[in-house]
Amino acid sequence: MYHNHIGTEHLLPAFLREGTSAAATALAEAGMTLDRARAALEATVGLGEAPSGELTLTPRTQGIIARAYTAVGPGGLVRAGHLLLALIDEGGGIAPQILRADTDVARVRARVEELMKA
């Protein structure tokens, strides 16, 4: 995928590619695969062209990161699970659409929370 920005839709494949976080585990257990996430991303926003210049975060992605930091609190470590929970809570954008189409979002949320407590 080639885009000049990092949107929420880019987070799902990133979680799955990383493979070991609570986010990756919960998504995989819900049936989301890296190939499916990439295909949904391509179908939604296309392949794009090779990035020219610096990649930027979309305002929505910046908001997801800010929500995750707020949830963790001062001095806390933001993990992929926190980002996925913030993304689910945000509810808007492409990534939540992909999640709703392919998974039981409430189940994914509950599983991420369970894994992060362990």
C-alpha cells in the first residue's frame, strides 16, 4: 500500500503484521487476517502511489493516539491494545468499518481488555 498518510485503516494491518500484541491476538482470534485486512484496505482506499515526502498522521489517527495516551495515564506505556481500544471507541473512519464488516467488535474489545489484564 502506498499512501502519503497514515490513517486508522493502516493500523489494522500493522497490528496483524506485528503479530504478538493483545490487538493482534484478539483480531486473529476473531478471524481477521493480514491478507483480509490488506484486501479491505485496498478495496476501500486503493493502492495509492509511492509516497513522496514525509508521511503524516491523519487527524483521526492523531485522535486515536491521544485517546490511547489518555486511557493509559501519565507515564504509562501505550501498547497496540490501547490503540485498538481507542480505535474501536472512536467508531468513525475506515478501520472501524472494516472491523464491523469482518468481526464481532464487542468480542474483539472484550478479548483485548482480557489479554491486557494478564
